[in-house]
Amino acid sequence: EVQLVESGGDSVQAGGSLNLSCTTSAYTFSGNCVAWFRQASGEEREPVASIDGNDYQSFANSVRGRVGVFLDAAKNTLNLLMTNLQPNDTAMYYCAAKAPGRCAIASIRRWGLTPWPYWGQGTQVTVSP
């Protein structure tokens, strides 16, 4: 059974940084499409950053320039480094994985969450003013 496990969420003040991690068993991130999503209270789940099998990275406009996404193939770990965090970054953050293709943020928004079979339970990020 494929399990994705996120960690690294925390409560920080505006301007702070966090490094979220996602590990998995029974699945290999490398070569597939992996992504971070977030869901604020009362909002829909939205894509934040993705990385495809060719290491092409894609970012939502709301986080571009403040976020980096890294895949450590040796450790089979997906990381999301977030800097200059703001209160509107407050959300539950999820990692997800699927087969290659349609991995850019625009494609993810177009095709929705249905193509994503593997999800973690989420890690909470709270940013105070």
C-alpha cells in the first residue's frame, strides 16, 4: 500500500520560513509527477508546486519567487521550502503523486484532483501577522 507522509508544518510569524517534507513507501517519486497542494479552511484544495519526471518545476502564481520544490531521489523525499510566509499561506499542506504527464500547475488546475491517486494526510502551516 502506498502511503505518503508529510512533516514540517508549524506555526510561524509572517516573514518566516518552513521546509515541508514528504516521504513514501511502496512508491518511487522519481520519474513520476509529484506535487504539493494546500487547502485553507473553507476553501478548495489548490496546487502550490509540482515537479515532473524531467525535473521541470511549476509554481502557483501566489507562491512563485517564495517557494522551492526539491526531489531527493536517493531518499525518495519531496521537499517544499517556503520563505517570506504570509498569513494567507495558512493552510493544510498535502503532497500527492501520480503518473507522469499533465504536471504543470495550469494542467493540474484544468484536470482537477481526480488524476491523483496518492495523497498524504497533510501537515498544518499557520502564519500569524
